[in-house]
Amino acid sequence: MIQYENEIIVEKNPLTLGPTMESFPLQTEAPIVEEIEEDPKDAFEDTSSLLSRSNVSLKELEAGLKYELVPLAAYFLQAEELYGVNACYLAAIAALESGWGRYQFRENNLFGFGRKSFDTPEECIYYVAEFLATEYLSEDGRYFGGGYSLYHVNKYYNGSDEWYESVSSIYASIMRRIEEYRSTK
């Protein structure tokens, strides 16, 4: 982002790629004062490892999910047990890539993962969890991005700041719904 003196700075809406407001000089346009480097990992707190346990029950995860992903909650939890990938992060990626399980460009491919079709949604969940664990979240994996957070996975998984921010936001919404469910118990 570039900072000008006496000017309101415009941020682009990452979902529409359009401006959220116009840039209006307050007086006359002044020369650039400083260039501010923004690191996309600072957009959301990203200290969580995708290899951390979610510590949620089946009922809690079902409460956190929406639409077609709700009946798949047990498979996300089982994938966490089998491959060590956090069930809530895994579900957040699937939610973004498939509109909460409602849209897939290949049969049962909740993650838009390659040009692959799957026999069942659970097969897809297990396949992607194992692939993430071995190729993205393992130091000897070919797509290891230097760490275990979503930010590090995104370096090679998608590479887009918008993808990273969207998955982070969906993960946060899943966790909010889980906390709301917990507060009613």
C-alpha cells in the first residue's frame, strides 16, 4: 500500500476486487511519504498449526459447519485422527473450495483438488488430509512452506492472499459457531 500525505487511502475489497471507497485528495496530491509493506499473514492471527488438535466433539463440529458439510463432520474428525490435520482447518478449506459442500466441479471433490473425482466425499476428505500432512505439513514434503500454519500451506497450495484470508475467515466463523454452541450447553 502506498501512503500519501493529505489523502485517504483506498483498500480494494478482496472478494470483489473492486474499491471499497474512492480515494479523494483532501488538498493537493503530495509526493509519496513512505511505502508501507503489508504482510498478508498479519491480516489474521496465524499462530495455529494445522497439525494442532481441534479439541472439538462431533456435535460441536456439526454446529460449526453449514449446509452439505454438516453430515461430513465425523469424517473431518476421523481425518484428524488418521493424518493429524486439524479438522476445523480442513473443513474451512473444503467450505471455501466447495461452497460448504454445495458445489464441486468433479464428483465428490470438496476441495477442488486436482482433476480428480472421488467415489465418496469421505474418500476426498481422507485423500486431501493425507496429502496435506505428507506434502505440505512435513519438512520433507515437496510443498513444505517452512512452517505448519495456513500461511505456510498457502505458499504452494494456492498462493493467493485472498484464498488465505478467506480460509482464515471461514475457520474463524466455524470456531465462533462452535463457541456459541458451547455457551448454550
